[in-house]
Amino acid sequence: MSIRAVLLLWLCALPTAQAAQNHLLIVSGIGGTDAFDHQFSATSTRLYQAALDAGIGQDNIDLLSAAPLAEISSAQRDSSKTSLLQSIGDIAARAGPGDRVFIVLIGHGNPRGGGAVFNLPGPDITAAELAGALDVLGEQLVVVVNTASASGPFIKALSAPQRVVITATSSGREYHATLFGDHFARAFSGGAADTNKDERISMLEAFEFARREVRRAFESDKRLLTEHALLDDNGDGEGSLEPGEFEPDGALANRVYLQQAPALALGSSAELVGMVQRKQELEQAISELKRERDGLAREDYYTRLENLLVDLALLSREIRAQGG
């Protein structure tokens, strides 16, 4: 019996497994004017609906807003610092190991000292305070998206292994109101951001879509670009302006989706859950191998790549046969 056949038989014999879940915290800060209140409310509502469409249950979505969101019937809480910190604690209490937690900050920010803050009703929250609050999520993969002005310093403060950090600006000096947040939320509606046509939007695809649309908007208005988004997902605290699957930043973000994989939906068999988790591991191994290509002997590289690709193809076929 071949090694690949043994692999598939082993996956079929896996014990009962718990499907990983996605959790989302949306924080809409103070607008300062009616126009910004409306903009932030619309962006929050759009992202909330996208999360529901992506298969995240209402019980796994926390929505905090400085302004009432009339179009959302579920319970909302104010977006004070106390509520934000409590929500992170609530998510930590219900999230299991291996779950994914998405935190999206929508609003204004300001530089403060050598760092930055996100503007909330009452006391603002600093990048350092948010970093400390995330310590309770040590067993989960965490994605933090700060769409505010002056958000760049959040990269260094929040960077950690198994964490994706996205900011709308590259520094605290880019303090003008940003366009990034609305375009980031729009990335999950329609197929314009789905560059690999897999019917899901990765964090990398959403980042690239928002960055591209921001640039297009500034060029259309013949204005100098005043916001430069960053992404960090390798834990080095240095965000990239142009991340990619095989760049220093981008490999992890390319494998993280707001949408739950169909085969990982609640009620899936343990067999199917195990197969999809193994598929994700193989995809990660392929990305890492390609990033190491220059340091490997040509024959060794292609042998290892071929083995991984064959395993991935066989496993993908089996997943499809199981309805995944």
C-alpha cells in the first residue's frame, strides 16, 4: 500500500474533531461629525452583513458602535474602551484552541507620543493597551485590522507569531481620515477581490483590494496619496507595503479567510474536518518551501515540491468526494 493511501486511511480513522470557528469583533469609533458617523456606521453594517454571509453565526459576532446602527437588529453595545476590553475577554472565554479571531477597528486615530491611539467615546485605547488585551488570545490565530488614521504604530505594538496585523497607514504622521476601511469591508461583497477565484476572500486579497481602490480614488481625484496601508504576519514588527504569498509578509494572510471553509462548517464529520485541516497544513508547507527555494538544491526543491503537490491533489480530490 502506498504512503499516500495510508495517509488517506489515517485521516478517515481520525477521532471526533471539533471544527474551528471564526469570531469577529467590529469596533466603530467616534466620528466627530455627522458625516463620519454615517460613514463608520455604513462600513460597520457592511462588514457585519458580510460576516453573516460568510457563515459566522451571530453569537460569534460582537458589534460595538459609538452611533446606533439602525439596520442591525441584534444587540449592540457602545464602543467604549471598557466594552472593547470586555468583548475581547468574552471572545477568549468562548473561543477554542485553533479558532480564529478577527478584530476590525473602524474610525479615527491619532499619534500619541511614540505610538498611536484609536478614538473611542471616553478614553481612547492605545496600541500598547490593545496589545496587552490580546494576551488572553494566546491559543487562537488573531487578525487585527485598524482602518483608522495614524494607525501605523499598531503594527509594531501588535505584531506576534500567528497574528495578522493590518493598518490603513504606514505611520502616525499619516493622520488624515482614511478611505481604507470602507474598501476593506467592500472586499467581502462580490467577486472583485477574489483574485484566485476560489470563491473566498483571504485577508491578503482584502488588503490588496482595499489598497488598490484607495490608490484609484486618490488618482481619480488627482490628489497626493496620504495613506499607505501595511500588513505584517511574520511577527517581526515590520509591516510591508506590498505583501505577497512568497514575500516576507503575506503567506499567513493568504491562508486566512473571514468565510468558514464549507467543509469546516458545524456538523461536518470528523473525517472531513481532519482532511481539510491537513489540506491547510499542506498548503502552508508548499508556501514555506517556495519561500526557501533559493537556499535549496534544485533537485531537492523540486522533489519536495512534487511530493507536496501530489499529496495536496490527492487529498483535495478526496475532500471533494466527501462533499467538501
